[in-house]
Amino acid sequence: LGHGQKSAHNSSIAAGAMLMASSSKVRCEILYHRGIEQQDSVPEDQDPRETLLLRICVRSAGSDLPAGSEEVQLHGLWAALLQSAGPGDLLELERAQEADDDEPDSRCFSVHGHQPAITIHRDGYRYRLDKDTLEALKKKTLLLPEWLRLPPAKKAGKVYKYHGWLCTLRDGADANLWAVVWESSRQGPQFDKGWARHAFVVVDPTFEHFPCAEWSTTEKLPLFSVTTSIEGKKVEKLPHLCVGDVIRVHRARIAAKMPRFINIRQQTHSGMLAFPCPEELLEADAAENDVDVPHWGIQGETHTLVPADRARARQLQVWVQQRLSKETMSQYLVMLRDLLESSSQRDLIVQVLQVELLPRLRLVVTDGSIPSTSLDVSQPALAAQWLASDVKVGQWLRLQQVRSNGPGSEVLTVNAAHITKVPPWCLDVQVRRQQIQESGAADKAEDKAQPMSPRPSVSGPVPGTAAAPSPAAQQRALARAARAQVPRESRSSGDTEMDEDEETPPVARETPPARPEAPAASAVTGRPKTQLSTVYVNTIRPIRLADVHVAAARGERCMVLSDFTVARICDVSGADATSAQSLVATRCCCCGHTFAAPDQDVRAVKRQRKVWPCGHWLFRLQFRFKLALQQDEHLLWVFVADEFSGLLGESAEAVVGDPGARERAQKRLDALREDLSKSRMPDISNSMAVYRHDGPDTTVFGSYVVCDTSLELITQS
């Protein structure tokens, strides 16, 4: 038996908790588990199997507890026999002991000794383990059925058997497995004993009950990585895999690094095959069709495929597409425009416009929020060499921990090992593609083109684009334009930048081109058509944006803002908002995670009891968007997070389910967009009530949240 995660806390039940035998049969479904664990030390006279522990997160039938709050703990031989159990398996527990630990929102069942019995169900098979079965298995007069055993690494007959889930891998054992590429390892390519090596973080349906944005960060599951290796120092020959690619691995050695890393290492006799994820979305039944699946060999000389392999590859491709086409892949993603005006580290999704090799590796990229900017990806040298051998114009990349040197910086810096290719169908790419199309970033870059200093490059700009002014020059021009739109006597000084960890950095707004549904969106002159107002404006002394930072330092948490203009409206993705429905999101009542709003009647979704990616099914629709307020040269982001928006005059459910309400809300949004950056007259000045949010609720975007503020449409005389 291999060692899984070692745990000093193997008693399984908190000290002081009472155990009571369950009087009824408990039926539950396995959600996930971390794998088998063992104590740090084993007494010499004790069977090592008796120290094993398998802690399984389950959902019991008829339970109304939040997902992740019910656990089954298998001890000793029970853990050894059921270590191949995985997500989706059904368990029936008899005479299990339930912990009475006075925690109303959780349940824990303990299975140990010879009294309990467990029946496990999987894909039409069932097997019962009880006292007699345990004795027979100990004496080896009985064997577990093949479907319940861990698969061997060698061929069984003429075919390979595979682990059903990554969570069943055992430390120190050889294994055959399937996985989906998630991101490039942070260490990057390395040389080791005459071999060039590079690792990729991988996932599989073990992570089904976690949001995609938590797949790399959750501590409830190990972080799995697959190492690829090439003999010699030709690092450019190491494979370049994309998020969503499926890999099949034969005879890999599993190595656990406590407390949370599981490394899948290649050996000289290992084999690895990659199945690139298609650029278009697959149908849900694609796995049922026995069609040829494109693939290429990474390691090993011969690779054979049987129909079951093609079906497994398609099944995993469909699974990852269904998740990533609806969810963001990181909670740290920002737009280029926001990062350029901050001094922090964030993640980006960008498209490559140009690749420059000399004097150092640089990429010219965009995400639609600005025409383009330059990325220094020259370090570390080995990772840059590997990246340069594959990066091409038109590719979409995920950049992690991108560094900005603050406002005025012309170049962003990112570790070349922190870059992973992403497919065009994922939600984050689609959002940025839409922004590129709506903002006309390519056209504006061509119109404003200035000759760049000549550098040798492996490719020219994307057709329809040209070199753009530096981000610093663009921001200075925007600041000058903002100053010109405000009367000089109304200017004041002050700093409105908030804590970067709490708030999206404030930036100047680049006016988008006119659109048919809001033809005056780019205008900054003329009488405004809207007015923001709050009932507190006549009872609470308003403050200017320049004084917000000072007021917050004094401890003020509730404020009334006045005499500002709205410079930008963004939806939850950070893109400029053009549709009222895009401002609505689904918020889980249990954990607070947010997802895209359903595209059908909300009551129908609730009747179906749809389970969201976080594993819960209770939800509410809320408005989730943000506004950039501008006053002189000061900008401040404020956030709307409510079920009813006074700005749009409708509830979130009505906007999604009622065409009439959606049309009325759209009319208000269009009017507000037409007034972006328009100067205000004294008789129609804006006012807004906000409060500073400093709590642990991460579902609110930032520091200042709009409250008790309505939008009034002004009749044009």
C-alpha cells in the first residue's frame, strides 16, 4: 500500500466529540476525496493497514446541508479496500458511527472495526463489504471484483487499465491515467541529470464540484502535475500544451510531496499521448461517437488507440469545454487598461499581435481594453527559450502574476514560465474578443499608428493593426482630455487610489466608438439625459472624489458623493457593458460564488434544482457591475451588488425573465451610456450614496458599494 498524504491528525474525530451508531442506513454520493492518508509513525507491532485513513466528502440523500459539509471517514482495512472509490460512486452505510460534535451545519460518519457494512455502487455494479467479507479478504480466500481494484500499470491481457480519477493515485506506485492540462508549472523548464524537463498542472472530474477559478488554489484537493522530459538540452523540443488538452499517460511513477503536491513523473519506459482540444465547442454527445480524435505522441515510440480511448479523450474534452466556456479560469484576472495604472501583480488573458526576439524576447499584446502594449518575457532565459520556439501571432495566452511598475510604465513584465496557451472557446477569451470587436481596438491602433523603433521580429502585426502609441502616452492624452472637459474653478487635488487588494485600480477611460444601440456613447458635449441622485444628498454633506481617501482614513464608511460624471460602465468580466442582461449574475446562497445568469426563466431553473459548479443549488439573481466615477483628474470605481437596481429600475429576475422589464432597463442603460463623461450643469449634478466594504465577502468586487441611489431620465426641452 502506497502512502497517500500523511497526516498527524489521524484520529479522524475531533477531541471531545461523541460517537453514536447510526440507527438507519445512510445513502450518499461521493463528491471528492484527497486520497488515502497514513500516520507519520506506525508502531512496530501494528499492521500498517490499520493506520490508514480515507476521508471522503459526500452528499447524503435528502440532505439540505451545504455541499462539502458531510464527510465519511474510512479507517484501517476499510480505507485500503475502498481507496479506488471516486466521484459519482454511491455508498450505503450500515451501523456507521456519527460524530455528535454540536456542529449543526456538518455531519461526519466514522467506519471502523467489524460492525459496519458498506455497499458501493458504480455504473450498474454493486459490492457489499461486511464482517464476513473482511475476514475472507484478510485470509485471501476472496478477492475484490476487478472494477473495485486499483488498476495495474502493466497491460491486463492486451489492453491497459486506467485510474478512474486522479485522487486515487498512490505515492510510490506506477500508474496509467488520463488528465486535462490546466496550466504551466510555475518552475518552468529545467535541466536535470542530462534531461530537459517541464511540468504542467492537470485536473480531471475530481474537481467537478469546485469553481474553475479555484482549481489551482483549493486546499481540499492536492495539486496534480505531470512532468514531460526530453533527453539532452534541446529545451525547445519540450511539448507546448494548451489549456484543455487531454493527455494519456502509461507507466508513470507517482511521487507525493507533502502537504499537497502529487507529481506524475515520466520514466524511461513511460508513454504519453496528447489529444489537442478542438478550437470549436463539441456537442454533449461527442463522446458517444466513435470518430477519429487528433492526437500526437509526446513520449514513447508506439502508441495504440482503441475505441474506448477515443471515447475517454472526447469525454474529458467535452467536460472541460462545458466548464471553461461558462466560467472564468482565475479570480485574479484584470484588463490591461486596469493593470497599467496600478503597481501590483495580476493575471491577464491576451492575444499576441507581434513577437520580437531581439534584443530580448518581447510580445506585443492586447485584450481590447487598449490598442496594444508590450510584455517583457525574457526571464528566466530557459523558459523564454522554450516559449519563443512556439509562440505565434494570433495565439491567446494566460499570463499569471504580471507585474506593472505603476502609472506611466510602458512595459509590463511577466515570468516566461507563467504563460500558458488558452483555447479560443473559453469564456475569458470570448469576453475579450467581444471587447476587441466592440471597441474597435484594431482600427484605433491603425489610425493612431506611430513608427516603432525597428526590432527583429519573427512576425509582423496582425492584419488590420499597426504599432500603437505607448500606454503612458495614451493615458497622458486621456488625462489632458479629461481636464479640458471640466471648468478650471472646480478642480481640486488629492489621491483617490484605494488598496489594490480591495479595489480594481482606477484608470482613465478611453471613449469607445459609437454603436447603433447607443449612438451618442462617445459624445462628451450636450445636455445630459440622466441624473443620479440619492435621498441622503440633502441631509448628509456630500464630498468630492478627491476627498474620499481622506474621509476613509478618518474612519468614515458611509459617504455621499457629488458633482461627478460617469466615465465607464463594466459588467462582471470587466468589459464595457452594452446589454442590461449582461449586468445580471447568479449568486450562490451558500458560498457566495457568482456565475453567469441562466438564459431561461428563473422559476424553471429552480424547479429543476440545477446544481451550480460550486455544488450548491440555492441561488439568487443579482445585479453585479461597476461604474467609474470621474471628477477632474480623479477616478473612483464603485460597485453595484443588489437584487434590485435603482439605476435600472428593475429587479435582476425581471431583467432576465421579463422582456418588457429588460427593454425598460436597457433604455435606462443606453441613456446612461450616452451621458458617459458629459459635463454636468449645476441644476442636474449627480449624487450617490456609497459605503466602504471591508468584510471577508469576496463576492463584492471592491471597496465602495452603491446604496439607495436611483437614476432619473431627464425630459429634454
